[in-house]
Amino acid sequence: MTTRYYFYTADLYLYDDPANPVGKRVGDYQGVYPVDDDALTPDQVFTNLLEELKKTIPEEIKDNSYYHVTQFNNVN
């Protein structure tokens, strides 16, 4: 098994104004996401990354916010 690493950047948006359907950008994050499962496709890795990012959204804004991933690259 080989560990793969994916570099990502993501912006966190908050829906706080009904007149702005995109939401307000309230943060940006970047990191390296390690993947130890050789069977996962890049699409599956991306989906797993999104699920992990969702877990980091503060509880008080969880229902009206989302992440937009702006970069996702395998860095091996």
C-alpha cells in the first residue's frame, strides 16, 4: 500500500444574506490530505475530503454554510 497525498485549498461560505445566493466567504483553508487506500479513485478521495471538511464547520453555522474546494491535486 502506498500513501497518496492530495493538496487542497477550500473556501468556507456562509449564507447570511438572502440577496446574495452565493454567500459570504468567511474563511479559507489549505492542507494536505493523506490517503492510504489504493482502491479509492480521485473522485472518491474528493468526496471523502468534502465530508472531512464538513466536520470542521462550527456547529452554529453548520446549517447555512458550505465549502468550495478551489484546488485539489495529487502531490506524489
